[in-house]
Amino acid sequence: MSLLSIGTVAFDALETPYGKTDKIIGGSCTYISLSAAFFLPKVNVVAVVGDDFPKEYMETLEEKGIDLTGLQIKEGEKTFFWAGKYHNNMNTRDTLVTDLNVLADFKPTIPAAYQDCDYLMLGNLTPQVQIDAIQGLSKRPKLIVMDTMNFWMNVAMDDLKRVLKMVDVLCINDEEARQLSEQYSLRIAAKMIMAMGPKTLIIKKGEHGALLFQEDKMFYCPALPLEEVFDPTGAGDTFVGGFIGYLAQKDDVSFESMRQAIVYGSAMASFCVEKFGTERLFEISPADLESRVNEFRELARF
């Protein structure tokens, strides 16, 4: 089944209690695609970079089965750049630099070869860009999954409510769920958010796992306690990439399949945080993933 990921391909500079990096490759689309590509022979990407983005890294992504036909390269412009510093508990961070660069006027152009996608993953972008992306497809995919953030709830709520009516699954964290619903109880918040459009809601709780809601059904996946977390950047995108990649591999969007997909997405995210940036995602094998999923099974079985 074909999967299309639309989001950001970017540069990050990171600092955590374990060290710091110069510019490394990041962006929602990068993490989503690398994670999803673990389950699929090919993942199609629509994003934008400047001519400062290294060709060697594009080749590395393509070797992983990521199709970059839809990657726009803007000559004479710079790639989106974000720098951040994490605090000791890794749950809070300070944004030091945000340079939108090519992202400031990004308009997704979906190649003809991507038009028949069965699964669509919308990374965190402006709600209007997400709407444009959906409307840019000639047919509706079997499943549309969307990420967003509290910033858009503050500055673009009307557009956000429009795109919520167009998607099947919304993936946000607990703070964002409470802000969007204006409810503290996550069960009540889930009902209110699903009434806005998406039939399924995933609420990420960081080191406390993730919740899956659909109609009156609910599933909880714990997070795997790790000895060390080097860098949480991209963990949420890796999680949702694994989630939609697993569903596309199985070509099954039932609630039961989504329960399994949550676990596989959580396992992929648990690898992501073990090293800086995307480094760990290039190292894991299918055997590593199955071993990690078995750890999740043991963790939750009683």
C-alpha cells in the first residue's frame, strides 16, 4: 500500500544533558518517513529544502526506500532550521532559534506518481497547508492521519477546525488535547475532539505512553522505561510514522490493528531517543524491533 508523508525536512541543532550537536538533519517528514520505511518498501515524501541541504543525505534517505520525487529544492534559499535546548527531565525544552527560511511560503505540490496514495500522513504544518495537501489529491486516501501543535490552536483555530473535519486520525499530546477541548479529563477531551471530525484520536503522553480512542473504545500503551534518553527530538514523529507504516503494511485500519500499530510506533520511538537525531533509526534491524515489541508485551501483560 502506498504511503505519502507531507511535512518538514530540516536542520536541527540540539543540546541535552548528554551533549550537543552542530547542525544535523531533522524535520517531521524525515522522522516519519524513516520510521514508516521500516515497514514498507517505499515511502513517498512531499517537503521543501534549500540548496544548502546535502545531496549525500538525500541519497542516504533514498537508500532507505524514501522517494524524494516530491522534495522541492529551492535554489538560492536556505532549509528550515530549529535549535533547542532540553532540561534535565527531558520533558521541557527551550527553543533557541527558529528560521523558517523555505518553509515560510511552502505550498505542497503533489507529483502525479503520488496521487493514488492509500495512506496520507500530514506532519505538523500550518493547517492551511494541510488543507491544501488534502485538496491536492485526486482521490481521498483510505486513511488520513494528522499531527498538529498548540501554536496553531493559538493563531489558526478556524483553519485547524476545518482540517479536523477532513482527517480520520488526529495525533496530539496531552497538553494539546486539553487546550483543544478545554477539558482536563482526557476521556472527556477525546469525546469532544472526535466530535470535531476525526473518528480516531491518539493522545501522546511522552514517558507515560499513549492513549488510543475510537467511538467508545479505548486502548493504552505504556512507554518502555529506558536506562538513558539522549535526545527526545523527533520521538513523536517517529511514533506516528511507525503507527501509519504498520497500518499501511497490514492494509488494515480496524481498531484492533491500530492497537498493534500503537505498540509498534512506541517501539520505534523508544529507539529514536537512544541517540541524537535520526542516527539510531539507521541502525535497528527487524530482529531489534521484534525484541523491543516483546519487551512491551511483557511490560503490559498480567
